[in-house]
Amino acid sequence: GSPPYPRSHSRAPLAPSRAAVPELPRARCALGHASGTMGGCSSAGSENFPIPADKEEVQARGVTDLGCGLLFTVVVAGMVALAFVGVVEGDTKRLTHGRDYNGRICGVDEGVENQTFLYYCGFLDRVGDYPKHLNYQSKSCVSACPVNSSEQIACIMPEFVNTTMLGGGNQSGLMFDSTFDVQITQSVAYQWSYPTTAHMDKYCVPKQTSENDLHSRVLNGPLKQVSQFNGVVESLKRAWPVLLGVVVLATLLGLGYLHVLKSYAGILLYFTLWLGAILTGIFGLFFMYGLFPDPYDELGWYQQMSPIFVMCFGPMARFLSLLTGFLLMATSACMLFSVLNENIDESIGIVCAACDCILGSGSGFAFVLQPITQAAVGAVLMAVLLAGYMFIASVTEVDRNNMVMNDVFVPEEPYAKQLMATEVRMWYWDLAMHFYTWGAVWLMITFVTFCQFVITYAVCDWFFIENTMEPNPAARDLPDILMKAANGKGKRLDSIRVRGVDKVAGSRSGWLTKTGGVQALVVPIGEKGPDGRDFLRVDKEISVKYLPGICVMTEGIFAGLFHHLGTIALTGVVNLATAPFRAASEMFKTFMGAGGKPEYRAGGGMDVEDTSRVGLVISGLGLLSTFLDEFFGRYSKTVLSDVVLRASDFSTASNDSYEFILDAGGTVALLHGGTGNYEIIGVIIITGICTLVADFLFTEVSTFSDPKGSMYVPEPGMMTLVAAGMACMIASGFMALFSIAADTLLYTFVFGRKHHPDKLSECIPTPLMHMVGQEFEDAPSLALTAQPRSRLTRFSHAASKYKDTVMSTMRGGGVGSSGRPLMMGSSQP
């Protein structure tokens, strides 16, 4: 059977004997499957917001964070202008083709248009057919790579400087005491060639031989970066079938994950926790192994498989590999603690409610198409940004002012031009490249945040669409004994103990019911859900919401572009910058085993005293976690919910949204943000599977691994990294879909309870009602009541109390685990 809406209802109520009394049915998370027509491009849901915090009625949506929006627009316009100038003034062939000693691009510029290969000349000293050393400044364009030492190639020779001290004299009436005469001579002379082989159809490199190491010197020297860049370009041209397959595989895995999630949430979440911990640990061990291989050897199996060693070289590659491995191992340990300590039952309900929103029959394909569209647009955007960067980087000049005398350049004359020329990039174009790079990062962050805003807007709109009640296909008739117990009819009995069926310890309550002469004791098993119910609710009718096509997405797009672009641009940057602190807070909670405890999720748990050594450490971690939550927890994606529902600017939304959740208390405060771990784990699993498949195809399938094949991929490690990035982007879109939907539904419920209490009964979806049934009409007064003090007051109070506890324990006011003061020798009062 399928798990029910909330996790707590995944255990069906049983009588003492499973054979005597059947279980209640396990309802599917996807509620509505009735067909219906969707027409029109307007939605009644968006008529219920925004309502600013200081208003009581819906207001017109205004422009927020205008300054940041203007700055973002100026940055993007500057990037477009730079890219346009790069297209006009630059030439990407400057990045992929070699230049000879005179600054001419081989195979492109006049005079060498038929000479497509770049050849490195050598010094005069030779050993056999090869020179002892190559002169990397002496480069010539050739039509074909020499295969022996019988060809003569024009090479520029090293300059020869001759100095002479002359005596005094008289010239044109000017008396000279002494003269220092300097003569610099540079010539182009013909040299005998050496055996070479073509590299990437553009360069001639020495043949690999045991007589010398010239081959590796060239590849690891002047051609290292050029070779990698050209290899990536050529690999992209040939690896497109694998990359396309990775896109399809990631999309199918994302869709499959969501569809399995709606039917078997409990099993899938538990399985993904284990699989995510295992995969992350394996990847962490792989990168930590990078401490042992030779970082200067690029031909080893590990150096070719590790993306870090592919992109970096030497000790830096070893350091980054070790750091990455350490972070992945720490993440794996946190996931393992989550598997052992976290109670996933509390998350199943809200996950199922989110699935009802994004996969319900009334939603159509509006939500499912969003991550696919996001991935397609994101890939095109990244390709355009990369192309623009290449054009900007190709804006260079040929500098012939290479001769300097007394800090003065020797100018060229019409009758005497210098033979040597170099390629240079002006300082302002270096600055332009940095500007474009950081602007591109900001643009991509804003794009992702914008997509999250559109999802948030669509979920809020969906929530306020009036329910259409339809028969529940999962409902069936139950025995009267179970129905009476589920409805609270019969004699209630307490202090009942049932062992061996679940993890719940202690006594339980049951109902003694009688029907048709049959008497049975019905005892529910499993933990109670957030709504406090013992039994799974079985609804004869369920709610279905019909969206007006994809127009619900277009409404969010227009609202984001024309009203909240500045807020979205600012939210994305701040959210990313503060993410490590929120992750550290979750890590501390996980290690303390309190990841699912209400007091920590709601910002409490600061007043619990334990004066033992371990207790003080745990309390200190809890205090640190609370500090991180108080100061950085408000900059999460929840800000977007407040922007959608209240049209707030970033500052107002970041403060109000955090306090709004804490003030809500109850189920909302307990479950809000509870799907973040599953989002990250889902991304890791899908990305890991796609990465392994891509790496196998690139390295083991002869079509892509055979150097003689037409589809040979010269940079398999880099292409595997590209495939991983594409899979991660697609997986992030799908996983963020249900995570954002879950948090937004809870936030919108509290918003509707405050501003639209008369409409809430007509809008609240069935699975969400199962979770917040007891809080439907009234806000909770006991469970997770928010602290009335401000964040600084709350934290200062907790910090002061913790300090007093520690000092008292160390001086003997408390005792350690051995029963003695922690600080021996202290005077006692």
C-alpha cells in the first residue's frame, strides 16, 4: 500500500491481532485524478494577495528594492555592451590558434593563411635529430608538421647584442667626450626541423621518444592551457550525444523521483537518506585519496579521473582535492546521523501535500514543465554567457614595441620594422573580464532565484483556488469496529502497552468497541502526527484544484520582472552567502540528534540545563546553532513567500518571514524547512548517478575513448564535470520544486488563516487539512509558542544563562561526570 498524507498516519490502527481486525487503507498522496478542462489565462487565486503587513486588504503590487534592480539592470547592460564590443573587436580564433613570432595567427592572417600549424623552433645545440631545448619565443607557422629532420623552417633567432666604447670626436660642430655604441641584431634564419606530430590539428609537438622529454615539456608548458581549452571545445563538439543523454536521464530521474515520492514517500525518503549518505561518503573518500598521487603526473588514472586534477596542477590540486573530500565526508557524516536520529514521519505529510500541489490532476503540467524549462533556459543562458566571455577575452592587440633603451621604446620606422611581436591585453580589458565574470555569476544566481520566485507565486496562487470536491478513489468501506474506534466511539482505555510493532515506547490509549456481538480492543500504533490524531483520516471526498494552464507561471514571471526584480537579485546573493551558516546550524542540530525536535526548529531549546561535561558541550552547540538561526536563518528562500504574499522589500521580508513562522507555532513551525535535507540528498543522488553514467561512457565505450575514432573525446574528465553540472542544475530544479512547494504551502496557510479566515475552508487542500486540522480555525496556544522577545534579547538571555551555568560548573556549583568540580583548586563560597 501507499503511505498516507502525514507520516504519523503511516501506521494503520490495529487491534491486538492483525488477522482479526484489518488495517485501515493507506491512501495515496496524489489525491485528485479526475479530468477537467482548463481554460482562460486568469486565476482567482492571485486575487487574494498581496496584503502588506500593515494593511488588512489586498493592495496593488508595487516595485520593491528599486535601487538594487537598477544596479542589476546596469550590470547586465554593461555585460551586453562588453560582449557586443568583443564580437566586433575580438576573434575567438585568437584563443584557439597559435601565433608566430611576428604576431600572425596561423591559418588566418595574411601571409600565413595556408600555414595552419604552429611549430616551435629549437636552439642551435642538438642531440641527434632533436634540439636540446626549444625556444618557445621562436614560433613559426607551417603548412604541415615535419616528420623528420630534413626540412628547413624559417625561425627567428635570439637577439645578438654588440656593445662598443668609442672615443671622443667632433661631429657637426658638436664635441663628444665618449660614446657607448649598442648594436642589437635579430635575424630570421632557416633551421633544420625535428620529428613532430600534429596535436589538435593546430600545433606541431615533438614526437614522444625515450631520447628526450621535449614532448611532455611542450604539453605541460606553453600548450597546457591552450591544449585544455581546445580539448574542451573539441570535446563539446563530440560529446553532445552523452551530454544530451545525461539531460534526458536527469529529467527522467527527477520526474520519477517526484512520482515515486507521491506514492511511496516514507520508503523513498528513508532510502534516499541512506543512499545519499553512502554516495557522498564514496565521493568524499575518492577526493581525499588525491593526497597520495603525484600532483605533477597528469597521466595517472586518478589524475585523469579527478575533475580537480584535470583543472588544477601541482600542490593546489592536492589541497583542493583534500578540502573537497573533507567537506563531502563531513556531509556524509551528517546524513548518517540524520538517518539514525531523524524521524521522517513528520516530513511525509508535508511532502505529500506538496506532491498534491505539483502533481495533482488539476495542476496539469504547469509545475512539472517548470524545472524542464528552467534547465533548458539555464543551459542556453550559460552557453551565451560563455560565448560572450570568449569574445571579450579575445580582444587583444599585437605589440611590436619590444625594444627599450633607457626606459624609452624604440619606435618603428617605415624602413625598419621589428621582427618580433607579442600578443597583449590592455589593463582595462582585464578589468572588463573580471566585471563580466562577477556579473555572470550574479546573473545566474538571480536566474535561479527568479525561478524559485515563480514557483512560490504559482503555489500561493494554487492554494487560494477554490476546492472542487470529488470522490476519493482510495476510500473504501471499513469494518464497523475500526470506524467506531477511528471516530472515537467506544470505551477509551489508557495505559495499554504494545511491543514489537513500532518504536513508540510507553503506554498508549485504545478503544474498546463492540459491533454485532463482536468485541475488540483497537489500539493505534505509530507516533501521533502533527495534527495530534491517532488514526488515519479516510475522506470520502477529496479536494482538487484546477489551474488555468501555464498562465499561473506567466503571472509569476511578470510579477518578478516588473515589480520585484531588485528584491530577487538581492535575495539570491544574500541567500547564497548565508547558506554555509544555515548549513552549519543544521549540522550542529544533526550531531546533537535534535534535528527534528520542535524546540530547536522553533528557535527554542536554549533554556534546557545539563551541567555535565557532555551536556555543556551539547548546550554550547545548541546555543551556537540558535545564534546562526537567529542571524542567518531569516535569509532563506522563505523570503520569497513573504515577497509574493505581502509585496515586501528584502529587508522587511527577511525579518517578517522568519518571525512570521515562529509566531505561527504548532505544525507550521515544526515542519517548515523540514524538507531541505531531502532536497539536497535528491540532488546528490541524481547528480551522482548521471555523473557515473557519463564517466563510464566517456572512458569505457570505444566510440568516445578510442583516439582513432571520429567521436573521440580528448577531455573526458572535463566532459564528465560538464555532465555533472548539467545534471545538478536539472536535479536542483526538480528537488526545489517540492521543497519550495512544501514550505510555501505552510506559509500560505498561516497567511490565509490571518487574512482570509472566511475563505480558508474553501481553499485548504485535503492533505494539508490532515496535518493542520486542529489549527485550522485557531492558532495554537501551547505547541511551539513563539518567544515574545526580540532575537537579540532572546539570544543574549540564552548566552548569559549558558555562561553562568558553565562558570558555576567549573567553580564547583555544578558537578562533572566524576562528581567533582571541573576547575580544581577554586575557592568555594
